[in-house]
Amino acid sequence: MTILITGGTGKSGLKLAKLLQDANYPFLIASRAGAAPAPFKAVRFDWLDATTFENPFTADPSIDRIYLIGPTVDDMFDRVKPFIDLAFSKGVRRFVLLSGALALTLAGGNHPHKLIYQHLLSIGAEYSILRPTWFMDNFSTVFSHSIKNEDHVFSLAEDGRIPFVATQDIAQAAFDVLVAENAPNNMPYLVGPELLSYDEAAEVFTEVLGRKIIHKRNTREEQIQFYQQRLGGTKAYAEMLSDLEDKLVAQGSEVVVFNTDPSEKVVGQVKLRDYIIANKETFNH
Ligand SMILES: NC(=O)c1ccc[n+]([C@@H]2O[C@H](COP(=O)([O-])OP(=O)(O)OC[C@H]3O[C@@H](n4cnc5c(N)ncnc54)[C@H](OP(=O)(O)O)[C@@H]3O)[C@@H](O)[C@H]2O)c1
């Protein structure tokens, strides 16, 4: 048994690699550069270059489980499907897809993650579709500059509350379904232990950092401009993110996710206060 970790140099993938290493499970990291932080082994793999799809199986023919993080491109499903089919033909039986809390219900049912899920069902693969809410780690990536230099976070979410989940908890949930003896065949929501609005999150930052951090309520135009600059995509894509995802938070979408039945969710352990303390240098002037 070997587990292939696509996105293995990223936030959740690298933490998953550490968990697998500590528990002595064999794994291999897929990365565009074919390199990963020591001591992990990596293989060159690019979703946008199908000639690299054989590489993991040449490097390790015993791969039988895969952690899937698809590429953020419009034709994601067309990129991922051929790799799933190749992997299945090579003996891979279990696929664990990192999706998002609302991905299977957004965009009229044609979200690429939904198509991937339907494809896994149609070929008879074992699966787990992980559906995390908003990452706590966004504070260290999306908001690191504005917290550090301008003492604010910003959003269109108004008073909408989010059970921010740490990628450490996402990695643990992925680990659990990847190494489980029986096929998980589930789609759990992944949430953190507490619901916080951005105003409340800013208060936790203020307490821990010892300086005033505020929540700036962006206009729609400001938020669209932000997404466009950060993600480099089309204006239409930035509008979609602002209108769907941020607005849905304002309307309570993530509270509904947090309040789902315990059998449908995994509740992580990392609280925002502990996350800020552990990453304090990221936020200090
Ligand atoms: N942020 C949130 O609040 C949130 C919430 C819900 C769901 N999500 C989902 O979480 C996923 C991101 O997970 P993450 O934060 O753990 O990852 P991440 O830190 O964004 O890292 C992404 C990884 O993908 C790899 N990658 C990028 N382009 C690639 C390509 N063309 N071919 C092969 N590999 C490629 C990169 O590796 P190399 O550079 O080494 O190739 C990188 O390690 C996304 O699908 C996002 O939709 C995010």
C-alpha cells in the first residue's frame, strides 16, 4: 500500500505527509517541480500536462490510495478524469477528494467536484469527499498582508459566522479516511470547534496580538477587485466568488454547515486563539 498525495507540497498535503510519516505509512508526494521538503520523496506531476500522469506509478507501482486536490482551472473535471481513470486501471481503489463545504450544491450542480464525485461512483471506486468550511489558514495567507501592515481583515460576509477549520485538522481527517481499513464512501463536512464572525475573529486577534485589529466591511467592488488581483482570473470568476461564496456566508451558509448532524461532520480541535499564538510571527509588524 502506498498513498499518493497530490497537492502534497501545499497546506493540507504537507501536514498529511507528516502524519503518514509519523505513523509509518508509505506515501509519495506529487508536485510540479518533482520536489518536496526533506525528507519526503516526490515525483513530477502536473495536472496541466497529462504526459506526467504515469510518473507516480512508475516511481511506485503499489500506489492504491490517492489524496486528490484538483487544479483551480475552469476545465478541472476534464483534467482530473483521465488521471482517475489511469489510476483506477493501475489498481488504485480509494480516492479522497479535498472539496469545499458548498461545492456539491453550488453552480446548478455542475461544480467540477460534483462531476468528480459522480465519476468515482460510476467506476465503483472507494471515496471520501471532504467538505471543509473556510480555512483558518486564510488568515496567514489571504489576510497576512492586511493584518500585518494595515491591522485589518476584510470581507463581504457582514455578520455571517464561520466555523473556521485549520488545515491541520483537515490533514487529520484525510489521514483517517485514507488509512481506514473499510471503504469510507462518505462526504463529511469539516468544521472547526467554534463559530466566529469576522468581527469576532478580529477581536481574538486584538487580544492575542495586543493591538487593535478590525474587520473592514468591503464593498462588492472592493471584494471583486481583491479576488481578481489575488487569483489572477477573469472578472466573471471574481464576481462569482464574491456573489456566491462571501454573500452566502452573510446569509448563514456556514452556520447551517456547523449545525449539521454529528454523523455528517468532523469537528476539528484547533481554535483560532491557538492558531494565532502558534503563528504569531506571521501577524506581527
Ligand atoms: N481556502 C479555503 O478557505 C478553502 C475552503 C474550502 C476548500 N478549499 C480548497 O482547498 C484546496 C487547496 O488545498 P490546500 O490549501 O491544502 O492546498 P494549497 O496550499 O493551495 O496548495 C495547492 C497545491 O497544489 C499543487 N498544484 C498547483 N497547481 C498544480 C498543477 N497544475 N499540477 C499539480 N499540482 C499543482 C501545488 O504543488 P506544487 O506547487 O508543488 O506543484 C500545491 O502544493 C482547493 O481545492 C480549494 O478549493 C479551500
